[in-house]
Amino acid sequence: MATFARPENALKRAEELINVGQKQEALEALHSFITSRRYRAWTRTHEKIMFKYVELCVDMRRGRHAKDGLIQYRGICQQVNISSLEEVIKHFMQLSTEKAELARSQAQALEEALDVDDLEADKRPEDLLLSYVSGEKGKDRSDRELVTPWFKFLWETYRSVLEILRNNSRLEALYAMTAHRAFQFCKQYKRTTEFRRLCEIIRNHLANLNKYRDQRDRPDLTLPESLQLYLDTRFEQLKVATELELWQEAFRSIEDIFGLMCMVKKTPKSSLMVVYYSKLSEIFWMSSNHLYHAYAWLKLFSLQKSFNKNLNHKDLQMIASSAVLAALSVTPYDRSYGASHLELGNEKERNFRVANLIAFDVESKPENREVLCRSSLLLDLVAKGVMNCVAQEVKDLYHILEHEFLPLHLALQVQPLLTKISKIGGKLASASSVPEVHLSQYVPSLEKLAALRLLQRVSQVYQTITIENLSNIIPFFDFPMVEKISVDAVKNNFLSMKVNYRKGAIFFGSKSLESEGLQDHLSTLAESLSKSRVMIYPPGKGTPKLGESLSDLVEVVEKEHKRLLARKSIIEKRKEEQERQLLEMEREEEAKKLKLQKITEEAEQKRLAIEFEQMKNQRIRREIEERELEEAQALLQEAEKRGKKKGKKTVLEGEKLTKQSLMDLAVSEQLREKQEMEKRLQKLGKTMDYLERAKREEAAPVIEATFQKRLEDEKVHHELEHQREVDLSRQRHAGDLEEKRRLSRILENKNVFQERVVNCRKAERDRLRKEREETISNIIQSRKQEREAKRKIIYFLQTEEERQRKAREEEEARKLEEMERRKKEEAERKAKLDEIAEKQRQRERELEEKERQRREELFGRSVAPVLPKADLSTPRPADAPPTAGPAAAAAAPAPGPAKFVPRFRRAGAEAAAQAPPPAADKWSSGSRAEPPAGDRWRDDRKPAAAAGTKSWMSSREERRR
């Protein structure tokens, strides 16, 4: 394996190998560089190397090498620059696609060239021989030789890229784009087998994504962006499957979409649901499931009517007509008649499964599932207003087939309507997701339904009808087809008829035991006999005798009921106790298991850590030994090469060699070689000296002769050149003299012209200098004026700023004086308020002292005390007069002395005892300001508490006395 000091060296080496035509060696060199553990740090050169690497892989069609290299490169740039991997993969797919297209175009060009090569001969002899031997045509053979290998490589490219990107959340968009391009590849070249494999690959990727949820870069399907990418991929898969007419794969794609949405418990957008139901309707129509096809059209109608704001009336009428005709195309009987229980169970499960797909209920439950049938479908069409949007021909056809009773004229009324309906259809302009609608596809099913309805209504009117008359009233089919339809209807218990070819008649109805008229005859007979017995023998009144014989039944039942309840309670208690014991045992076992598991995990972790350290040390020792062995082998090979060149053999054996012995051997060999080389160089130097001396002795006379000959030649050449130069100088001198003579005639005119030009230029110069001086003086004057104006503006601004500063200082001084004055007034007002509050508190203390003395006198006169509810130990005089004047009335509602008396109650008592001072004395200042709340409550409560304590102590002393 080649090693490089830098990544640039690997790229340079690969380019050199490519230039000399060794692409295989270049690919191996780049592959060894990419897979090496030495170059795992990503640089920009890695990206260039990968571009070159994938180009070589595409040129040589090495898909496995490309996949291996991309996997290694993914590990290099996963955490550093994931966009680099995206660029490399895009380049890889682009090159593969271009090569495949180029091969296809070459094959087409080759086929065209073969077609026009010889106008007289159809084919060349070689082509004829190959066609006879292989049985292939020229185009098939050229495709197999040129196109097929590149298509295989392109398909392998798509598979490899999908495999690389399948579990990377950072490259979800690239994964979706690759899947879309793979779908388009299958669609463009009709690759049905590859399309099935591609669908299975994507399906397996999603299954593995749900199975292994602990991956580091796993895509999260709960994110809206990721879910939308996966949904777009599945819907593209569904579209391509329907275009390739792979209906089974399309149905599996429908199930994939439904499973994906059930996984995340969400519903796609309405635009995607339109595509979903349109493709589902196509699938069900191709599989001849007309009932499910009609339900899909009903869902499609509901979506288009609710969410498509651009839907015009004509398109809505077309969709509604399709839904109604699809519902009418369903056979009016159930085909499960006479099936076995196993078949019925499978059919029921399949119906529930398809019902979930149609309803798209991502949280469906078995008890909420609804069975799909024709009758409920028609009711839904009427309830959801579909019948109000259909064409008039469809509405008339619905009423004739479902509601009107016309046994003989039904076909005559249905046939012109079917003719008109078959002409309706076309592409919907305002519903691009809905496929092209052709109502003519429902005509055969509607003709069959009309024949069944006619047979059903004829059987209700007639018992017998001739075959000829029946053929006349059913113009859609001949009698064998009518017979086939009727056989299927009789088989599924929709009709009851027999055909008698001998009499040429059809008999409706049957008297067999399996018929509807006789299948319940035994139960009907039993009910009739029971009614007759009741009428002949009415029930007597024997209830009192029964009550007398069972008089104690209520008591027995009550006792038995109580016994059962007691037994039930005992059983429940035992069960609860047993469950509690089991729960405790389970908890103890669980705790033991957890403890044992923890001990086991710790031991396992220690063991793994020890093993990891041992393995790490062994690996390091092994790497050191391998490195030394490699160095020893390299030294041995180098020694062997030198020995082979010299015809010598190494003395030591390779298996018994060590690094030190080889190094000693290499050093001794190098010293010996150096000495030999010095001897050879000395000998070679002497030989070269002898040869050089001999050559110079022989060359000396030859060089002298050559030198003399060259001197003579150069002397002759110098003389010729000197004579040529003299002649040329004489000619130039004569020409110059002639030119001077010719120009001397205009010397005076030249002087006059020169003087005139000089004077003009002097005048111009003076004028310009004067103008410049005037301009400069004007500029100086204007600048002086500007400076003067600027100085005035600056002076004005400074003056204004000084004035404003003085005004601000005066305002601040005024505000300061005002503040000082307000503080002084506030202090005076506060002092005045404090004085008033002190007077008020003095008056309150005096009042409280008087109240205390009055209460002591009052309690001193009391004889029979009455205890209050709050304190039974407090006495109250019994002989107190009922009315003791104002003082007694004021003291009566007052609470006991041991309880806290609020201020408003004390104020009321004082008001009753004596007239309080006017409110103006308390707030004589006229100001609304009050003293702080904390001071007021502290001053008010202290006297009250002291008075209450003294009164309570005096009452205790009186009781002791």
C-alpha cells in the first residue's frame, strides 16, 4: 500500500498515473489513501481526491470501489463538513447518468449508421451470421453491448447512494432526490423489475429505521420537514407505479403511505390526499373492486369540494358524476353468499383493511370500523350532496335504476341516457391531480346493472316469461350474456329463476326448502301455535296461593344475600391481603434483581475495562512489533537487492532476523560499500586524469592551426566592413548638405512665423495670469466674508449658550430655594401634626382612665355575676337594675375585659358615655395628611392593653374576696 506524506501528493500521483494511461494503478492509489487510517482529518484536498476517485470509478465501471470509497469518506466528513459528501454524491450520480445517456446515444447512432450503410443490401454478412447464431437483432445486440453495462452501473449507483444515505438525518433531502431520480430512471426506460426492487429497498430502509431507534444520526419522522420528504418519496413511488401499470406495487405504495402516517399519527395535506385517492381509484378500477373504487371517488369529491378553491362547476359536476356512476356500477348483491367461515373471516379482515385505507383513519380501532357496502354508499352520496352536483343524465339514470319501477320499459329509458353519458369526459382544468375522466368506462357495468334490475322487477310481476320477450326488453345483451348474468345473480341469492329451453320460457320463484318463503316455516308455525294456546287457555289467577306457599321467601333471600355479601367481603379482603403480599414479594424480588443486576453490571464494566486495557496494550505491543518487523523486512529486502546486484547472498536467514541484527548488517554493508566506492572513485579519477592529459596533448597543435586560420578570416572581414562604413558615411554627409541648402531658403519665413506665434502665446499668457489673479482675489475676498460670518455665528451661538446656561443655573437655584422652603413648611406642618396627635392621645388616655374607674365602681356594686360564653370565670352582678341610665346602657354591649376591644367599639362606648370632642379638634389643621400608620397603631394599642390588663386583674381580686 502506497503511503503519502500529504493528501496533495496522492492526488498528484493519481494524475500522473492517469496521464500515462494507468487508470487502474491510479484508482488503487486513491482507494488506499481513502481507506487509510492515517488521513482521517478532512481537508479540501480530500474533496478533490473524491471527485477524481469517483470519476475513475465511473470511467472503469467500478461500482463496489465507489461505494466503499463513499462509505469511508462519509466517516471522514460526517461531523466536519457533510455538505462535501453531498457534492461528491451528486457529482457521482451526474457522471453515471451522463455516461448512460452517452452510451444510449452512441447505440442509436450506431443503429442509424447500420441502417443507411448500404442501400442495396438489407444487412451486412456479419450481422446476418450473428442474427442466425444468437437470434438477436442488431439493435438488441448493440444495446446489450453498449447500453446495458452502463444502465447496470447507473442502477448500481442509485442503490449504493441510497444505502449510504439511508440513516443520515443531515442528508434527507439528498436521499429523497436520489429516490426520485431512481424512480424517473425506472419510468423513462420501463424498468419494472428494478422498480420493484427499488420499492422494496426503500421499504426495508424505513423498517430498519423504526427497528433500530438508538442510532446517532437517525432521521426523526416527527419533524415536519423529514415527514414531508418521506411522503413526497412515497407519492412519487405511487405515481410511477401507476404510470408503469404495476398495480400490485401501487397498492403496496398506498399501504406504505398509510403505514407511514399511522406511525406519526398525522394526516397529509389535502393536495397529497387528492393524489392518494385518485391513484387509489385507478387501482381499484383495474382490480375490478367497484365498491372501493366508488368510495375513493366519493372521498375525492369531498376533498375537491372542500379544499380546491379554484374548482369550477363543470369539473365539480364531472367528479360528482363519476362518483355516482361508480357507485351504480357496484353489483347490487353480496358475493359472500354461501362462502365458508374461513373465507368469510378472511373477506371481513380484508374489507376492514381496505376500509382503513379509504377512510385514512390513522387511529382506527376495531370497534369503530365501518363495513363498506353499496347501500351505505348510496346513502352517503345523497347525504353529502353529491346528487345535487351531478349531470342531469346521471341523476335521471340514478332514479330509474334505484327508485322507479318500470319492468318492461326500463331498458328503453336507460339506453339513450347511457349513450349521452358515454360522450361525457375529458381532462379537468381546475383539478390537476385528478386523472382524466371518461364516463364511458362505466357503461358496461351500468348495462349489467340495468339487466339485473329488469330481471328483478320482472320476477316481482311475472311468474313466467318467454325467452324471446325477455331478449326483446333487454337490448344491451344477447340471451347467452343475459343467462350468464342471471346465473351469477341466482348463485348469490339475488334472483330465483329457472330457464326451460324445451318450453322456451323462464320461470321465476322456487318452492324449495331453501327459498325465502319456506326457510322460516318451523319458527312461524311455533309462534302461531303459541298464540292459539293463549287464546284457548288464558292464564289463571294463581298468584295468591303461590304467595302463601312462599311467604318466607323474602326473609330467606335477605339472609342469603347478607351471607353472600359477608363471604364476598371476606374473599375480597383475602384477595387484597394476598395481592399485597405478592406485591411486597415482587418488590423484594425486584429490589434483589436490581441489586444483583447492578453488581453484575459493575463487575461486567470492570471486566470490560480490564479487557479493554489489556487489548489496548496488546494492540500497542503488536503494532510496535509489526512496525519493527516491517522495518526489518524493508531493510532485508534492501540488503537482498544490493546483494543481487553484486551477485552476493545474505548470510542470515529471514525468519531469524531481528531489527538490531539487520541494522548492524546494514551499517557494516554501508561502510564496506563506502570504502569500495572511495577506491573506485580514486581509480576512476586517475584514469580520467590520464585520458584528459592525452587528449590535450593531441588537441594542442590542431587548436593552434585553427586559431591562426580564424585570425586571417577575421582580418579580411574587418577590412571589408570598414570600407562599407566609409562609403555609407560619405553618402549620408552629401545628403545632409543638400538638405541644409534646401531648408536655408525658408529661414526668414520661419523666424517671422516663430515671432508671431511667440507674441500670441505671450499675450495669451498675460491674459490668463490676469484672470487667475482676479479669480484668486475674489476667492480670498469670499473666504474672508465666510470667515467673518462664521465668527459671527459662533459668537452668537456662544452668547446664546451662555444665556441658556445662566437661565438653567437660575432655574436650578430657584428650584433649590423652593425645595428648601417646602422642606421647612413640611417640617413645621409635621411638628404641628405631632403636637395635635400628642394632645389627642392625652385625651384618649384620660377617657380610658375614667372608663376604667367607672367599670371598677360598677363591678364593685355587682352581687350575682353572670359568666359570659367566652369566659365562665368572669362574674356579673345579678341584682343590677334593668336600666341603669346611660352609663349602664353604654357598658352593657362592651366585651369582657380580657378580650381585645377594637377601636371603633371603644369609640362607640365613649360616645354613649359622654359627648366626644368635635372632629375638627382632631384634624384642626385642615390637612388630609396623617401620621404614619405604625405610630398611630402603636400609640393606640398600648393604653387599651394596659387598661384591659388592670381591669382583668381587679376582677380576679374581687372574685378571690
